[in-house]
Amino acid sequence: MICTNCGTQFEDGNAFCPNCGTPAAQPAPAPAAAQPQYGYAPQSQPIYAAPTGAVGDPEAAKSCMITGILAAAFACSFFLSFLGIVFGAIGLSKVKQYMGQYGDYPAKVRIGKYLSIGGLAFGGFMTIYCAIYILGLIIGVASNLR
Ligand SMILES: [Zn+2]
């Protein structure tokens, strides 16, 4: 046997090289084919679906959520409630685009969807309310000027 480290030749029975102490090369393990087969060949796992967390674009999902948050926040403001409609519409189109691209709903996209719908609906309601309020204010001011 020849040492794999220093090249010293030594007896086959030695477990270590007498020159440098490197363990003697082990005999090659039996090839896998020689092992008994039990009628079951391990196969690679079939891929049913990619894990939910790995699907899609995290940045796009985040963008959906942020747009939804903006839609809801503006809808709750009084004079800027029309921006709730604007961001709600943008948010829903982003969610729709995300779904078309990845066909999946991560939590952030779902949050963005619900907030966008909420922002759109409540923003619409608040915009009408705000318009009536401003109209009333104008009429009030106008009647006072008379
Ligand atoms: Zn050696």
C-alpha cells in the first residue's frame, strides 16, 4: 500500500502510515448496485406545488399590501377620501396582475386585496359624503353672503 499523503510504501495490514500517520486508504465501499434490493427504488419526491412562501415576487406582494394600506388610510381621511378610490383601484389591478403572473395568493397580496376593496368601497362612500359636506358648506357660505 502507498500512503496517499507522503507516498511511503508500507504493509497492507497497517491502519496508519508509519511515516506520517495518515490513515491508510480504506477499501472502496461496495457499489450500491451490490446491495440487496427490496423491490422499492427510492425516487425523487414528486413536486405537487412549490411551497407557498417561495411563490411569486416578495417585492410585488409587498407593493400590493402597501397600496392597499394607502387605499384604506386615504379612504378614512375625510378630504382625501377620493385617493382611497384611486389607490384601491391601483391596488386591485396590482393584485390582479400578481394573480395572473403567479396564480397564487400570499398573505401580503391577500391583505392588499381586502384593503384595496375596503379602500375603494369606503373611499367611494366618504367621497360622496365629503362632496355633500363641501356642497353644503358652499351653499351655507353663499346664503350668508346674500
Ligand atoms: Zn505517509
